[in-house]
Amino acid sequence: MRRLVISAVILAVVIALAAPADAGDRRHHRHRHHDHPDLRNAALALATFAAANQMLNGPFLYNRRGVDIYAQVYAPPVVYYVQPQVLMPVAPPPVFYPHGRYEFMGQRWVWIPNAPPPPPSVEPCVPTGELAKTPLGYVAVCR
């Protein structure tokens, strides 16, 4: 697309500058010394050089993505050093069951049972004054 636009501009400039301004008008034939063909030729040469420079050097120095090929070939490679990161593993949460739990310790799962329930509470004996006969002997009756 760029080449087509540049070619059209070059063609328009060449056509505009190639025909003299008074080519169709014969009345100004004797004032031809006021026309400056050297300036017109210099402008035409400069425009042609600029367009040819874009058409010839552009595709060779840049690829289709606009990356500078000259810099890729002749620039020294840049090496980035990234500090390695040490990641500590996160221990999974314990897995609970009604009678214990599994916990991950080191590199394996360990079973940890629940603590035994406390013994039932025993109220102190308040004697009623009566005695009960047992195979081991007499025992005070509590309320």
C-alpha cells in the first residue's frame, strides 16, 4: 500500500513539473526568461530521490512488523538475569474426622487421634446416714 501511494505521488510530481507552465499558452512566449527550469529540475530530482530512497531502503531495513533489521543483526544481544525465586510449599490444611485428623508433616500425612473425653464428673458423696450391704461389706448410701 505504501509503495502504491509513493508511486502515485512520484507520478503526479513528474507530470506536474515536466510540462512547462506556458506550454499551452503562446502569449507568454517572449517572457520565457522569467521561468526557472533549474529550480524546477532541482525540485523534481529531490522528490524523485526521496521517493526512491523510501521505496528501496525501507523494505530492506525494516520487516513487515516495523522491527529494525539492522539493529537485530548488528546490535549485541542483551542478556537479562532474573533472580531465581525459591517458593516454599504451603502445607495443606488438616483433614478432620470425628475421632481424629490427618496433618501433613514433612512429606507425608500423619494421623493424630482426638484426645480422650474427660471422665464423667463425680459429685462428692453426701451421706444420708444409712448403710447398704455389699459383697465387700457395708457402704454409706449417698444422695
